[in-house]
Amino acid sequence: MYTGPWSALPNTLFVDWPKLEEYTFENIINAFIEEYRISENDTVAGVSLGGIIALEIANQVGCKELTLIGSAKARSEINQLLLSMAPLTTVTPVRFLQAIGAKTGTKIGKMFSDVDPEFMRAACLELQEWSPQPNPELTIRRIHGLHDQVIHCPKNADKIIKDGGHMIPFTHPLECVSFFL
């Protein structure tokens, strides 16, 4: 996901989702904290679901700063229709949809086709129950696409990309990278 302009960010570690036997937010959060030794001195960031996990990591370890890229800090910011469809993930032929995504020839299609289907199912179900308790001392910076149909663009975002949608790291990498510099 983080290619091209993203390599310009100094002192930045880009990570992939951990491989786990059971995908729960708690297990994912703990795996990241343990594997990367995340502490209160780190600044964490994430895109979409990764931002939600980054928020929970920041709260758990007491980070001072978090950057959300097209992500939510409350369940109410997530498209409610998509949330209500989460139970359908248990009967959806995810591997078939991934095969179609791979054939699109796009970065997003490739990324979608590479994700563990069980991870996708579990994440969708976990989001239904997600109830964050943000640390009031946590500084949250936000960059968001105005036309995001997955996570609604907050009016108070620090930077709004007027022609951006949900996947601004792909579609607007320069704007996203400059937000960090």
C-alpha cells in the first residue's frame, strides 16, 4: 500500500496485518504492540480499519499522537449500511470476490485479493461491536477524502482532500505524505 511517495517519510515503519489463528481486535492490537514494541513514545497512524486499530493501540499504550487517514474515531462515522451488512460476511463467497478483485489489475484489487478472508470476516463482525474509549490526552490528526463512502468525512478533519474517496493513500499519495511532513 505504501509505495512511491510514501518512502519519503523518515523514521517510519510500514507494517502488514499480523497472521493470527483467531482474528479479534484485541489479538491484533496485542500482536502489533508486542511485535513492534509500540510504546507511549511512538506516534501511530493507520488507514481505514488500520486507523481504527491504531486508535486502540494508542489508547492502550498511552501514545500522545495518532494520525488517521480516511479512518474513524467513532463507530458512528462508519457507513451504517455497511455495518449492518457485516453478518453477511459469514455466508459471502469472499475468495470468489477476491479472484474478481485480482483480475481488475488495480493496486486496490490486488490488495483486496491478498487479504486473508477470515481476517475480513472477523474485522467486519468486530466493527459492529467496536466502542472506542479515546484517551482525552491523545492528539488525533485526521486527513480524509471528502467523497469517502465508507467512513464519512468529518467536518473537523485537519486536511480534507476535496476529490478524494476512501482510499486516498492510493489516489492521493502526495497529499497524504505532505500531511506528515
